[in-house]
Amino acid sequence: MNVSHRFAALASTGVALTMAVTSQVFVLADAATASVAAGKQTQQAVHPLAGAAVSTQSASANKALATKNRIYRTGRLTDVNCSPGALPSGSTSAYKRFLTRVTNCLNKAWGAQFRKARLPFSKPRLRIITRKVNTPCGRWSTGADGYYCSSNRTMYMLITKKQLRQPFPLGIARLMAHEYGHHVQQTSKIWSYYWTARNSAGRSQRLALSRRSELQAECFSGAFMSTLRDGSQFSDQQWDYTVDWFRKNGAKAWPQNDHGRGPTQAAWMTRGYNSGAPGSCNTWAASARSTT
Ligand SMILES: [Zn+2]
């Protein structure tokens, strides 16, 4: 989740070429820094579901929640005519408005998808912060710009001084859509399998499960971003730059391979973006090779 944060920051630096200079992984909204990765591990360690006592048997029974979830059979995401508007630099209120509008778009688009799947849906809470806070899922990850905590179903979006100075709307939207992707996983119960399976997994298996979860959130993000592609929010060039940035830098911030290699991240982003449909984001049924 946190990788996406850095990306946003980078994106916010303005135009694609200038982004390369930025140290932040966030590119589009936020990429990921090492500190972010460390924070994320902390978060997962204290995840409430992770601590639940669940038998191995129920873990295997739950697997269909991830591999055959009804959300995969809902076709393309609805184009909700999302237009969060411009994001001028230096205005916290404009920044907050942008985050709120993107969240509203995500609520509409995914709400329709859950209706199609006949799955119960609830919106996440959005908490916009200007300094790091503790969450029920643990301490704020150092370096993270966004965070989803499933135990209170809250997306935390951090407005940093740097992003405020040079907001990159594409990157910020991409990050929010990634965090929202985790909310989709939580609400559709895909995460019921994930957190249960983690409980009985060894270290390398835990990393593999984390990659499937993160790559799916990134693919869900790409599917949402595709609904914005014909608007005035960003250009094809900016999108291509973003994907390329992740290909080269997406894994750099993480000390362990819990998000997938850069090319793998880029592949799932692109997959979601090209299809526009959550059905293309079934990382749980994908080969181990395509989720490395
Ligand atoms: Zn994530």
C-alpha cells in the first residue's frame, strides 16, 4: 500500500521527466521508500485478522474467496465521469478537496461493481492528515503517504509538504486507487483468505502471499485509472511514464520482495489499465512466476 504513496509524490513533482530526479518512489502519487516498506511490515504484523486463530483447514476452505470471488465477474468498472479537478500547488484545502473527490469517484465506481456482484458494500472512511498518526493497525509507516487499515476501514492520506509544493494529480489518484484496492479486498473478503493463509505460512510463503495482495491492489488501481483515461486528468504520456517509473523503481523501496519486482508491478498495473476490469486482477489464481 505504501509504495503507491511515494509514487504519488513523484507524480506530483509535475511532469514526467522531472520526476526521475525525485528521490521518492511515489512517482505518481507515491512510490515507496525503504522506510515505507518497513512500516508496512509492522502494519501487517499487527493486522487484527493476522492474529486470529484460524485452522489450516479453514484456510484452504477460504481460498475460493480469493481465487473465485464474485467481484471478478463484474466486467469493466463503470465510468463515473470522475473529474476531481485541478490541483494547484500550495493549497491544503484544494488538496483535501481533490482527495475527497477522487474518493467519491472510487466509491461510485466500486459501489456499482459490488452491486453487480451482489456483494454487500460499504465505503471506507477517509482521513486526511498532515502528520503521521497511529492507527488501529499499528504505527504509521515511515515514509508512507497513504495507508489502509482494515480494522477501522479507513484510508489515511498524508499530505506532505513536498507533495503540497508539487502535487502530481495522476500519482495521487493512483495511490488512492491502490489503497482503495485494499478496501475492495477487505470488503469482498479476498483478504479473509489472505490474512488467514498468512497465519500458517512460513516466511517465503508470507512474502508470496503479500505480493499477490499488493499486485492485485495495483491492478485494481489500474482498472480504476483506466476510467479516467479519456478525461483531462492526465495524458497517455504521463501514464506511460508512471508505469515505466514503477518498472524501474517500484521494488527499490522494499527491503524484502513483498510487493513484487518492478516489472511485475508494471505488468499488473498495465493489465488492470488495459482491461478496466477487476476480473483481470486475479493474482490469486496466477502462476507463481507472474507474481514474483
Ligand atoms: Zn498496498
